[in-house]
Amino acid sequence: MVSILIAVRNGEIFLPDTLKSIAQQTYKNWELVAVDDASGDNTLSIMMLFQKRYPDQVAILQNNQNLGLTKSLIRAVKEAHGEYLARIDAGDTFAPDKLEKQINFLADHPECELIGCNYMNIFLPSNQQKRSNVPLTDSQIRASIIKKNPFAHSCIIIRTDIYKKTDGYDPNIKYGQDYELWFRVLKITKATNLPDNLCTRTMSDESISYRKQKEQMWQCFKTRWKYMNKLNPLHYLYLLEPLLIVLVPKKIKRFLRKF
């Protein structure tokens, strides 16, 4: 079984499409552990309606106060029962065969314990689309991770025992918690990305990746500094990108995200 983890704060606009994509999966042995992170809208009601449709497959946790994504996900993992953990954010959607393709690959490749895939970004309100080009093999992922996060968070599946072996998400990291975790995972196991476009991500001014980009980039800088090879001059160059993004005005960043 795969446990799909989602943590949502005020996601009533995009959450229904996300839940619909989960229900349409060709791989049926899933459970959803959904955390309402102290929303002030109809997020909880939408989760409860979905739970009524799938009472044996959906668990809902409610935070009395806003804990943030990292601590909400840590809470969700504690309630998960699956051999695998998958992630999705409100506003993102799975292709119908997303879980099936990834889990079949993991079953056929026991040496691989973290898997992602290519994805499509849709920028609102223009609906402009941009397809990813992620590194595919374990060696390509290892070569590129210091330059860029090789996985989109909503695209991954990780074996639960490996997640726990690495101690999972660091509760002290509020943004960019996934990027830091992948460095620790790659120290002890192999990873891959499927070339298929199996996920769609909705990008808007309300997306946490945009609203909290400055905080994410500062954490990116700290993560790269922690895991970089201090004897490799090139690795110091890769510290410049997150710093520059922190300094660039929002209007310019919004424009550059499309390229």
C-alpha cells in the first residue's frame, strides 16, 4: 500500500481537483492521510466529503494551530500505514497511472528506494505551460542535486523504511524540507526519475513556492552549504543562485519563472 500525504492550509480552490486525481488512480491500494493545517476556509469540509466517499482509505488530521508544512507532514507520516509514502500538494494533480508506474518500477528495482518523474507546470492566470526535464538515472541525480532539487515534491514516492531510516523531514526546516531530505537519502540508497510526465503542478501567486520563495531560497543556500564538497570550487558557484533569487524583485522573478 502507498500512503499519500497532503497538508493543506486554505486550499479550497484547488483541493477538489487534487483529490479527484487521487480517486482516479489505476493503482487502487492507496490511503490518503490529509492534514488540515488550521484552515480558515472550506478545506476541512472538502476533505470530509472525500472521506465519506472513501471511508476506509482516508484519514483526516486537524491542527488546532498553523504548524506549517514540515511539521504537518511529520504528523501525517506517524499515521501512515503504507509500505510507500507519496506526496502531493493542493493544486497539483496525478496522471491516472502515476502511482502504478512508479510502484511497479520500485517492485522491479529493489535497489531503488526513491522515485520521481517529469511534470508539467501550469502558470496562472495565463495557463502557460512548461514541462520539466529532470535527471533520470541515479548517477545523473547525484551529479545534479547540488545544482538543483532533482525531484518535485508532489512527484515522489519513497519507501517508508528508508524515510524512517534517515529520520525523515527535519522539523527545524520550515521550507525546502524535501531538498534537504534527498541529500540524506542519497547517502544510503539509490534514486531515479521516470521520464514520463505523471504530475501537473499549478503555479500561482498563492503557491507556497512563490509566496515563500525568499525563505525557500535561503534554506536552499543553507542546505547546499551543508552538503557541498568544500574542496570543489564549482560548488561555491551553486551557492550564488539562491542568493540572487533572494535579492531579485518579485516582478522579475514572476517573469523568469516562465523560462
